[in-house]
Amino acid sequence: MNILVINAGSSSLKYQLIEMDKSEVLAKGIVERIGLENTKITQNCEGKPTFELVRDMEDHSEAIADVIKALTSAEYGCISSMNEIDAVGHRVLHAGMHYSASTIITEDVKRVIRDCFDLGPLHNPANLIGIEACEKVIPGIKQVAVFDTAFGQSMDKKAYTYAIPYEYYEKYFIRRYGFHGISHMYVSNRTIQVANLDKDNAKVIVCHLGNGSSISASIGGKCVDTSMGLTPLEGLVMGTRSGDIDPAVVQFIANKENRTVDEVLDILNKKSGVLGISDISSDFRDLTNAAEEGNERARLALDMFIYRAKKYIGSYIAIMGGVDAIVFTAGIGENDKIMRKAIIDGFQFMNIEIDDVKNNIRGEEAIISTDASNTLVMVIPTNEELKIAQETQALM
Ligand code: AMP
């Protein structure tokens, strides 16, 4: 079975064609600048030269039509006709409280995605456009929506409710949803498989540390808490996001700097985090280099990142009453052994410890804790596209 995985943004569309028997990526591509001049498709198929096409594409339907041409091209493609695509799996950001699992796309599902435009204003409209474009270009194809918020739906009410007047939850569904859910779902399930843990009771903490970062706690693969909230702004110190702050800071900056609430939120989303503290970069490689050269603010930014991650891990161990595995994933989690070591350092009192030799890896599945460690510490590279394809296949 071949599944086309689509992640549609407002002016871009990332895609992979995955053959499910061997979980093999047959093709991988991106369309950029949709709706602008010089739209560009770049595609790589196993054993074929890189395909590049630059032409103006008015909308996502035109882009998908060209993607199908690229996938079926004799010179650059990997299938001979679009009949070889069995289903399409879409990454969809927000389903509000409507869906706690992936679902076959119907008119009703599209209505829910539309109803959640308020909650995911940047992503949901683009996700829906991607779905409708596929309906037009590949009529009759089965499509599945895999929601980034679905993983967080298993949180208990006491974990997801904000302590603000309850009417706001009732009127506007203001609550914690959590994001990076597809990654947390994939990595927590994969951890259980790789480490052969009890699939119903394993207590797993996943640290998805990238430009956006979040930590989740799950029992038997079901989320009990996760660090992002109504939006991805809550939780850890991130590349450019502040994570947790006292909400009164918003009012303070707005008054002092004569800014609107929207402008301050923009600062908290795009100019804060390790970038805001260091004034150097949001990229951890730049920060590590600067800190090694003695830059104090780069050091402070890294220390704050480590400190906040430790706080979340400690609190999640407390709410679960223990932990079987702590797992690192995404750009920093998969590649940065110094960050992994620094975050786990201090948990020795719980007999949780990293083995420096085993930790000396990048981007591969591995157990990096000492043999004596009570809790496994692991690296599991995330694979959201494969998870979307697996969820799609399961519904076929
Ligand atoms: P992501 O958002 O998952 O792509 O992760 C991006 C982050 O991962 C950036 O802060 C990068 O600096 C970091 N990253 C990627 N590769 C490495 C590496 N080899 N060492 C340290 N950090 C890395």
C-alpha cells in the first residue's frame, strides 16, 4: 500500500509517498511559494535525479496536480500512475475537542477543521485547502486527517483546565490542548516497542526538543500531560518562544512600550526564548559555540532551557508516580549530547543516569542510560510522516 502524506501550509506543501510494507519513503518533496511568483517544487525519489520545477502556481490544487505529475514522471518519479496512491494522510493541526484519534475525512470532519480556524489560525485553513485540493485532483481517493492535538485529548480535566472563570472554557473551549502530538504519539509508542515495555502501563516522558520544544508524560501511550497549552507558546523555553511566563508580563510590556496585546504576543512567540535572552540566535549550535567562547548570555539562555526542561521532567515523574523511560527526540534531542546530559544530570538521586559513551550518538535509536540506571534514557528519532502514514493505513 502506498500512502501520500501531506503537510499543507499557507504557501507551502510538504509531501512524502510511503510504501507501507517496508515503511519505505519512495519520494519526498516540497512545494514552496504557492500563490506567489516562481512557485518551486523540489522532489527526491529513491534512485532518481532530483526533480526541480519553477513556475507560477496559483493555488494548492495546481501544486498538487504538479506533484502528481512529478511522482508519475518516468524520469524523476517513482510510480507509473496516480492509481498507485492508495490513500492520502493529512497532518491537521487542530480538532479542538472533537477528535481524539485520526479519522477518515468526511464533510463533517471538514466542518470541524473549519470550526477550529480560531484555535489554529495559521495552520487549519491551509490544512483544509490541502484536503480540498486533493479531492479535486485525485477524485475519489480516501483521505485521513491526523490531528496534532489528538494526543493531548486523553489528558484528565484537572490537567487541561486553566484556573480562570469556567465560563471561558464553556463558551470558547479555552483549555490546554498540547501540540507536537503526532511526534509524541510516535515516539512514546516506538519507545514501548524498542524497549519492550508494558504497552498498557509504561510511564514514558518524551522530550521533543527542537526549535519548538515540548515535553509529554504518557502512561501506556496515552498522554497524561504535555507542556504546550491552548497554543504552542506555553511550556519550555524554546528557540524563539518564551514558554511559561506570568501573564501580567504582557500587560506590563504593553503599557511600558505602548504596544498592543497582539504585538506583545508576537514578541513572546517570535523574539523570545533562547534568541531573546542571548540576542545571538535561536539555533543551539550557534549558542553552544558562543557559550564556549565565553558569551554569558548564550550560557544563560542554555542554562534556562536546561532548567525548565528539568522542572517539567521532575513534575511529570511526580504526577505519574515514577517513570520507565525518558526519551529525547527532534533536532536538539536527537543530536545534542551535551543538552541531553545536562538535562538528565541531577536525577542521580533517583538513580537515573546517562552513560557518556552510549550518549555519544546522533540521530539513531538507542538506550543511553547506564546499565544501573533505574529508568531508561533513550534517543528515538521522531518520524511524524511515518506516523501519519501508519494512522492512515490503519483506517483503510
Ligand atoms: P528541529 O526544530 O527539530 O528541526 O530542531 C532545530 C534545532 O535543532 C536547532 O536549534 C538546531 O540547532 C538543533 N540541532 C540540529 N542539529 C544539531 C546538532 N548537530 N547539534 C546541536 N543542535 C542541533
